[in-house]
Amino acid sequence: MKRLLIGISFLVITACSSESRIEPDYFLSADQKHNKWSSTIEPVLTVPSGSVIQAETSEASDGQLHKNATIDDLINLDFGPIHPLTGPVYVEEAEVGDILAVDIIDIELHDYGWQAIVSGFGFLSERFPDAKLTVHKINTTTGTATFNDKVQLELKPFPGVMGVAPATDEMLSTIPPRANGGNMDDPNLTKGTTVYFPIFVKGALFSIGDAHAIQGLGEVCGTAIEAPMTITYRLRVLKNKPAIKEPQYEKDDIYAVTGFGETIDIATKKAVNYMIDHLINNYDITAEDAYMLCSLVGDLHIAEVVDVPNMLVTMHFPKSVLEQL
């Protein structure tokens, strides 16, 4: 049987419940930030592979929509500071062609978050042209928030944006997902998940932010409950592994690939191809059998449809089947 990409990280994930209590090696504050993707952005921290980092993150508006924000704050929102990302972090052993594994060890909620309909933005922007803002109080003890006087929400926090630097000196927008990760907005990327990124520049230059307290697959109105958070993660460099073209991830029960594209069709075809590639590169299975097995147990999910110009589609594959290959 071929060597498995998931071998080491599976052990990490099964131990995550105890690792959430470990002392981080490094701390980053929310003001150690940037909000573009570029290989020219200087790192705020340099670490060896295996380091555990605790990072404070601001909410998506970078403080413009605060606990006491009003509809006027939303209407006058400046999109320039959107998506403050804590980082970048330079990983000493990371080389182009390696894979960066990011183990999400813990996510701590803060006491508020907001959701909005932003005029001209969202999947149904023509139907909902008017701005609306709701500021939610978060109960950090119970991990819940009140949507209205009838609906209580059990929160499932995750970072909306994670990624490594692309191989360009351009200052790219953080709005769409790309091959380097970015604004994936995949609500599966919660505590206990390991996310894999292809490395495009020496040092990887990893950044994280845009945390969401809860979000459905698709993020159809354009926002989740956008909230500041404290995220603890480990960075590991994986060498001599089959190359990946876009981010992949795994949880205790599934392995997943992601595919971005300007249409659902493009993103979906990429995701299916990436899962077939993962199976034939890491297991003893033919491409034809991998394709057929994906049709039986591979689950396609639309992660997000609003981060123009790209959408993100994932395919989940059960580990109970992988263990039999």
C-alpha cells in the first residue's frame, strides 16, 4: 500500500481534545495584521515546523462594526480594511512544493459578533437590495447566540480565511478563495480539523482570520456571524508527499478536497478530480475504480457561493472506506 498523506495528522486529530489545553509556543495579537495576499508581505513571526501559535483575530470589518454599531456604520462601511488577517508566519523548513499542515487545536469565542445584508452583495442581492445589520451577543460559556426572540443558535466557530502566500508580488484581494486557500468560508474547518496547503513561496507565510461563529454551507446572504476570536493552531511542514494543487483537509471521520472556480461546474469538476488524484496517489486503487468509488461514497458540498469571482466546492470521503483500501 502506498504511503498515506493522512497518516501522521490522524494521530494529531484524535488527540486534539487534550491538545486544546497545551501552552502555545508563540502569541500573535490582532494588530499584527495585513489584508492582502502577496509574497512581499513581511512576516510578523518566524517559527520552526511543529510550533503551536495562539493568534488573536479581529472580525471581518476590522472594528468598523463593533458591539454598538448601527445601520449607519454598515451603510458607511469602508471596504479597504476588510479581512484583517493575523500574520504572516514564516515557517523555517517550508520550501516550494512542500505541504503545510495546519492543525486547528482550539478556537475561543469572544462576546459579540455581527451579521449583515450588505447592499449589492450576497447570492440574492437583487432580491434584497436594502442593508440590514444585527449585532449578536455571544454567550462564551454556553457557546450560543440568540438569533431572535425564538431562535437560539449553537455556535460552531471556524476561521473563514486561512492561507499561504501566493507566488506573486501583486497585492491580491482576500475576497475570493484561490489555490493558496484564502476566503474559503467552509464551516467544516472547525476545532480538530487539519488543513493542508500547497506551499508556493519559501517559508509558506501563513495567515489566518475572518472568524465566523456560525455559518451554513453557502453563506448565501454574504455574511456569517462575523466575530473576533482567539485561534490556537500548529504549523507542520510535510515533505516528500504527493503534491496537491489546492487546499485539502481532514476531520476524524472524513478526508476532503476543495476546488474553486468562477462557476459551480468548474469548482465541482476540480474537486472530483482532486479526490480521484488523492486516492490514486495515496492508496492502491486505479483511477477508474477511484472515479466509481467517488460516485458511491464521495459527498459534494457547496462551501460558499458569494466570494466573487470564485465559488468553493468540496468533496468529502469517509475514512471508514479509506481504511479498507
